[in-house]
Amino acid sequence: MNDDRVLEVDNLQVSFSLGGGQTLRAVKGVSFHIGRGETLALVGESGSGKSVTAMTIMRLAEYDGARLAGGSIRMRLAGGEVVDLARLPQKRMQSVRGSDISMVFQDPMASLNPVFSIGFQIGEAIMRHQGKSAAEARTIALNALKLVRVPEAEKRLDQYPHHLSGGMRQRVMIAMALCCRPSLMILDEPTTALDVTIQAQILDLVRALQREIGMSVLFITHDMGVVAEMADRICVMLKGEIVETGTVYEVFETPLHAYTRSLLAAVPRLGSMADKDEPERFPLVELRDDPGLAGTRDAVRVEAVPA
Ligand SMILES: Nc1ncnc2c1ncn2[C@@H]1O[C@H](COP(=O)(O)OP(=O)(O)OP(=O)(O)O)[C@@H](O)[C@H]1O
Ligand SMILES: [Mg+2]
């Protein structure tokens, strides 16, 4: 693996058994790499396999019934050793998840435990993965909350997830993910559920943190506006495959695939908001399954997202 790379995914294949002998191939031979300090955006319609790809890199997908049917996931660990995560025993994966890669999941409420305080949840991960005492873990947790600009951080440590707003919970998730100073952070739609102002704050925060601690980021989204703002390179996924890849500049300038073009067509043009009072959400883009429509504009349905 090239010295300047942190992750190299090659021909990744993931499937689910649906019962009755049926198999769903959710990821069909996906390949991409992420450089040191680089942000790669993984974009694509709902169900195209973005989360399954991310959960497979974390080796969490198999707990959800996924089968890793082929391919490799080479990762450079903190010590410099390159390992294939696809073949690592779960016991070692636990330490990789605690110290080399961390993930902010699509739904923060599902990944925070409602019955434990914020301080306990961040602290527990630190004690487990870094062998710190409870008091040390509390200090690290406090600093992590300050790092992600959570106001009144000290007070928050003793609060429970339901005390926090959506944006604040998302910051707590990012703080947790940062505690291990990962070389790679995966963010799965970290801002989709948030209003545009909070969304912008979270994105600013991720960028600032990335500069501060120099980590690589795999950013999953279907919002091309977010891609333009955050990413260096982009991979466009469609039905379990990567159909287009390049630098953000290349893909925005000369999109080759009809689906990418339709995604970009949905991005508002400069000036188109002139007579609107408030920011609007990006429309949803959906590809129709009719083979007769392939490559035409009608192959794509663009729908406004209700506010
Ligand atoms: N546990 C599971 N069992 C069976 N099928 C699953 C499971 N998890 C995901 N899938 C299927 O795998 C495919 C890819 O799903 P995935 O969650 O990766 O989509 P996605 O690109 O993240 O979509 P979204 O943008 O909606 O989050 C979908 O067809 C989904 O229904
Ligand atoms: Mg998803």
C-alpha cells in the first residue's frame, strides 16, 4: 500500500441472506482508497450500499447478518502496520475500532444509550480502549466535549442523551469518536436530520478538527452541496457499485454518469435563492428502474423534500 494512504478497499462484496434461498448483494465489488488527511465523500441514493460499506469496514455489518463475500480492506494502523480488516479476528477489530477508526452513525439516538449519562458513555470507551482510570477518563471526556464546542461541557457530562438537542447529540457522538484520536473517521450522514444552521456548524467543526488532528475522513451523504464543501474526492454509488469517482473538481466539472449528472442538476444554481426568505433542503434524486429510460433525463426523478 502506498505510503500516503490510510485505507484501501479492493473489490469489496457484501451480501445478505433474505431467506428462501434469496441473496441480496448489497455491495458488489467496490474499490476506493483514502489518503492521509484526505476527505472522501461516498454519495448515492438511499439503499445504494453506503452504510453497509461503512459498517463492513468497521466489521460491524456481520452482527447485522451481512456476509463478507469477497475483497480486502487494507488499513494502516497507528503503529504503521498494514492489516486486512476483512480478515482480522473480531478481538483485534475491537482494538482497531477503539484506536484507529471510529464512526459517527446515521442515527445518534440509536448509538447513545438512554440510561447512561454522557460522561459515563464517553468515559467508558476511554477506560476500555485506553486503560485509563475513571478520573482520567472524565478529564479526557471533558476535553473532548470542549474540543467539539459543546457549551457548559462540565454540566453536560452528568446529563442524559434525552436532555440534549439533535445537534448537541451529534457533537457528543463526534466527541466520542475523537477520543481515540483515530487516523480515520467515518461519518454516516451526520447532518441530514439537522436544520441547516446546525448542519453548517457541525460541518465547520469536522473540518476544523480534521486540521487540528490531521485525520482522514470518509463522509457519507447524498447532499452534493455538502460534498462540494467538505470533500477532496468523491465516489458515486448506485445499486451496490461505484459508478463514478474523481476529485470533487473533476466530477462537478465533467460528470460522466447520468446519475451523477442528475445529482448535480438538483443542486441549486447561484442566485436561484434570491427571492426566498429561508434556506431550503436539497431535493431527493431517485433513479427509475425502467431499462428503456437508461441514460435519459426521465431515468431520474427529482423530488422536493418537504420542509
Ligand atoms: N441487516 C440487513 N438485512 C438485509 N438487508 C439489508 C440490511 N442492511 C441493509 N440492507 C440492504 O442493503 C442495501 C444497502 O443498504 P444501505 O443501508 O447500505 O443503504 P444506504 O446507501 O446507506 O442508504 P441510505 O442513504 O438510505 O442510508 C439495501 O438494499 C438495504 O435494504
Ligand atoms: Mg445509510
